[in-house]
Amino acid sequence: MQETHKKILFKYYSDYLEETVSETMWAEIVDLEKGLFKLDNIPFFGPLIATDDLFYAEFDKDEDRLVYKETIENSGNSIVQVIILEKEFDKEIIREKLKAINCLSEGLNDNFISVEVVRDVDYSIVRSVLNEYESQEIIQYAEPCLSDKHRADLLKN
């Protein structure tokens, strides 16, 4: 069976954790010899990369694995981080609301989710859902990786 994916190490500073973090994520092999991959995971802590972005990674002897070096081409997808502020609030409520508008998410724990906003989704709709919860002080959200396409969605409305 031919290998189609590799685990890649990403190292970056997280504003959320206020420290440098390491996160391993799955990526689809585009061209192994050239070190080209396409991200196939939703990042948690916000390197400047989104799902389906094309990136370059190279083998690092110290880490003994492939390590992300730079993003080559943006897919138009965005990543949004959501922190649940209200105790006892079920994060699945927000995850289901986002899923209904085609935004998949990953939960890290009870109060942190990372959301994938694919290129075709109108980001102004996503933001109105998030703003509704933020205005009630249920959540706070950050936009560590907002694509040009999604920035344009906000300007249209």
C-alpha cells in the first residue's frame, strides 16, 4: 500500500498559551522529493496555515522527523479559534451550529475548539454566529489565519 500522508511537526509561538508550542499534524504528500505537502488537519494553536494549504517541510535530524518550513500556497480556507468562557456551556452546541454552515471543528478540551472555514463559506455568516455568542460573553474567538477570500466576505457586507 502506498503511503499518502505524513505526520509533520509544526513549531510556533502560541498567543493563546503564550509560549512556543509543537504540534504534529497530518499532511497529504504532494511531492515527497521536493518536500511539498497539503495540510489535512485543523491546527489548534494557530500557525499561519489552514487546511489544504500547500507547504514545504524538510527532514530535521534533531527532531528525527519532517518539520514545517513555510507555506507555499494558500487554499483560501481559514482557521478560527474559539474559547468557551461560560462554565457548564456545552461546546457541542456551537460546534453543531458551525457544522450546519459547513464549518468543521476539532475540540481540544471542554473550552477550546479550532474551526475550519472552507473557502466557499461566506465568512460574514460564520462571524455573525460567533459574534452572537461573544456578545453574550459565552465565548471569545480569534482569527489566527484568515484568508484573503474571507477578509473580502467581511468587506462586502
